Amino acid sequence: MRAVVLYLAVAALSALAAYIIRGNSKIVSNILLFISLVSISILGISIFVEQ
């Protein structure tokens, strides 16, 4: 359960940081969005495997 919360927090913070940085640096923003997508997909895969 702790890992689920951790991945969700990383995804949410990465998406928020990407939204904030979007105007200044698109490269950093895209990297943060990628991190967010990776952590959400790891979360989804882990939930699917546990079922």
C-alpha cells in the first residue's frame, strides 16, 4: 500500500511541476510529464498484477 501512495505522489508532483514549468522550459516539462506517465503506468501494472 505504501508503494501505491508513493507512485501516486510522484506522479502527481511530477505533473504539477511540469504544469508550473511549462512556460519556461519545455524540455524539463516534457521530462517531468514522462516521469509522471511512467509512475502511473507502473502503478497500474502493479495493481493489475496483484488482482
